[in-house]
Amino acid sequence: MRVSVLAVLAALNATVALAQAGDATLASAGNWDLKRSDSSATREAACRLTPKTPSRIQVTRDRLVVTGLPKNSIFNYQYRIDDKPASTPAIPTSAMQTDGIIVLDGDALAGILNGHRFQIRILDKWHEAITEDVDLSGLKDLHGKLVQACP
């Protein structure tokens, strides 16, 4: 049983890696890439900004998303932009829990786009921390290109 579970996980990881490898990089600036992927399921192209270094963070037209989190297991999250004080710990919505993501938009996204460094700390229900720390150089310029290139 254990071997077959490992085989299934390996196949799923290979599928995700192949899908990401097919993403076309439209532009790069600083620490970020503007990528476009064609989704055969929706027949629409999706654009997103991703750090050049491996990260769970993606930025779209109107939000920053932290992906790949344990579903229905997020206790809370807190973020920090530059050297400003950390945000108040927030509890994710039920939709975020179900999808295993954290979404920041509105004023939070505006602050991130104008910042130089973004850090987020996510605590799961077992009180284990998941952290991301990314350099924001190039993000604001590429976000403007994303808005123009991907209506």
C-alpha cells in the first residue's frame, strides 16, 4: 500500500512540474517573472507574477496568493511589509481553508506592490510555522505589464 501511495504522489508531482515547465515567461524584472500559462480546462490564458526563487507566492492582477498550504489546517497568518510592524494575526476565511491558500488584496496588495520586502508567517493547527520572505524588487513594474498584457 505504501509503495502505491508513493507512486501516485510521484506521478502527481511530475504532472505539476510538467505543467509549470510549459509556462511562458513574458518578462522579468528584479526578482520577479511575469508568466503566462494556457489552461486547457478553461481555454483561457492566465498570467501571474512569481518570484525567481522557489516560493509559494504568486501575484495576479488583483491579489497576492500563498499557495500549497495544508487544506483545512490553517490556524492564522500574519504578514509584514518592509520594516513596518507586522499585521494583526488573521484567521483565514472558509474558502481559503478549503483551497489551502492565503489571499491578500486591496490595501494589503497596494502596500506590497509599493514595498521592498514581504514576509508572511502562517501557523497551522499543529502550531507549526510556514514562512515566506521575498524580495519585491521588480514586482511593481511587472504588475503594470501584467495589467496591460493580460486583460
